[in-house]
Amino acid sequence: MHVLILGARAPACLEWARAFQHAGWTVTVADSLAQPLSRFSRAAEHFVRLPEPKANPQAWIDALATLIRQQSVDLLLPTCEEVFYLAHGLERLRPLCRVFTSDFDLLHRLHHKGDFAAMTQGWAVAAPPTQVLHDLAALQALAAEGENLVLKPAYSRFASQTLIRPSAAQLAKVRPSAEAPWVAQDFVAGQEYCSFSVLVDGQLRAHSCYQPQYRVGRGSGIYFQACAPLPIRAFLEQFGRETGYTGQVGFDFIEDAQGRFHVLECNPRATSGVHLFDDQRSQLVAALSENTGANPPLEATLEPRMIALAMLLLAAPQRALSRPFWKDYQHARDVIVQDGDRGPLLAQVLSLGEIIGRALTRRCGLLAASTADIEWNGQPLEAPRP
């Protein structure tokens, strides 16, 4: 069996590549970056560089179709935001191999933070009250409530533009429009949680949950403290029943002072919780099967995982004299270098260098540059050629 895994830049792709290799599959990884992380792993037998999907979605779909035929791919697995372009081309690709994603319309509803919040109203775990802002008038009507709100673009990632309880000066810089809407969500204080799950036709197949104990700024976690709150597991089961979702999906939650859980947003793609299955690799691959009967979902380890190099370079400098930090570091397993597979260690440096170059040429920050070629922000997509 042959799997093609997209988003080779992501640690999640590396995790999946190792899982499929362990299960005896041939693994090809692909990306529009030239030096992505998983390219240098011994788990990947092949690497293919693809066009940038955001710049030319049709050329990207054409390249995938050609690659699937040339390599006799059985399963196509996305890990990053290229999943939206993949779902857009589903009619073209699905006859060629199994494509592990839901349809575009459902992914769009989940990706749009306002639409997703509306979807959950009435659920046992729901989003806080959320308003979609399409113009300055809608924003100005909320100005007096700024200290009790969280504002963010309806299409966004990494929390890079999120404003938590913004000041009047911060609100003055927000420019919502019909093409680039924002959402305003009631602020809820409490403990943050993140989840990662695999579903097939709405059936929960694998589930993990963690607290992002250390982060890059306010965004991506680099230390994953595993946990298993029952309300989050129940939310995923309801999500599956309500949507019939197929694919990988992550959610952000907050538990308030009264112990009530609120879901904040959805990421319909792989997230860092996939690393919590690194001791059950064959079982994780089996969870993708179209037919597993009534088997219970695969549960992740409760031991912590981390991106060790990021911990040392980004977290340690502020905590060099902190005993708890070094204790946490010693207790967690690195998700990049495992079982003698050291190629991805150097690849982190090469990938960062390539992203820095893109940030300079595209005049944007590093986080923006890391997804600029694959992200989808609601812009219209032309119908793919047959």
C-alpha cells in the first residue's frame, strides 16, 4: 500500500510518515517548500515538490493527479491548510485514490470562525456568544464592550491577529469587510485545552487532548501535556453525529471557573495532538480504515511530548533558571528526533532558513510566511477542470 502525505513541512506529517512506515506502507511526502521537515526523514521513501496551491489551485490539483497515477497511490492524506484546495478538487481526485477529507462546504463552515460558532449552538459544549463583523459600523457598535470580547479574523491561524479584551486603540486598527470578516466572541477566562481526532463518516476513530504548556508567543504549542477531559471527548462524539465528518480535526477549548467547557474554534486538519499516538503507530493507521466495525476509538498516551529544539531556543532563554521548566523538559519525549531518525533535526534549520527567505521576499512575518502558499482565507476558487 502506498500513501501520499501532504504538508511535509509540518511535524504532523512527520508523525504520520513514521506511522505509515511502521505499518508497512510505502510513504511519499509532498510540499510546495523545497526543504520541508519530512523530506529528510528515513520514514519517507519519496519526496515530491508541488506547485503552490494558493497561487495556482488548478496546477496543484493537476500535479497531484499526475503523481497519484505515476506512483499508484492508494491513500492521499493532507495535514495542513492545503486540505481546502484538496477538498475543492475532490471530484477530480477521488476517482484516482482514497482522499481522506470531507467535502469543501463542510470544511468551509468549520474554518469560518463565525459559522463554526453558530453550528455549535445548543450543543452540550458550545462556543461563547459570537458575532460576525462585515464592516466598520458593526465593529463600532461593539466598541463599548471591547474589554469583554475576543476579536479575530474569521479566517485566521496561530492566533497571530487575535485581540484579547482589546483597548480602544487596538479596536481602531481593525478593518472588517465583506471580503475579510472578523468575529467578536465573548471573553471566557479559564484553562485552555486542545484536541486532535480522527473521524470516518462521523465515527470517532482516534482521540487525544492536551494542554499547550509552552507556546510560540500566543500561537502554536511546542509542549503537549496530555490529558483526557470527558466533556471534550463527548463533544467530539456529538460533532461526528451532527456532521458526518471524515478527516483529521482539532479544536480549542476553555474550561471556566465553574468547570464548564466552551469550544472556541475548529481546525479541520492535523494538529499537534497526533504526536500523542507515537507509541501506537500501526493502530493509528488502522483507525483510518473505512471499515473497523464497532471498535472503540483509539486513545492517546497521557505522557507529554514536545518539540525539543523549539523548547531550547524559544522557551528556555526566559526560563533558564526555572526548575519546573527543566523538569518538564526531562519528562517529555521529542517528536522530531525519534528512534535514530535524525535527518529531521537538521531539516528544522533548513526549513526555517527557507521560510525566513520567503518572509523577506514576501514582506511578512515568519508565521505568515510559513503558511502563505497553502492557506485559504475564503477567497473564491474557480471550478477545477475535469
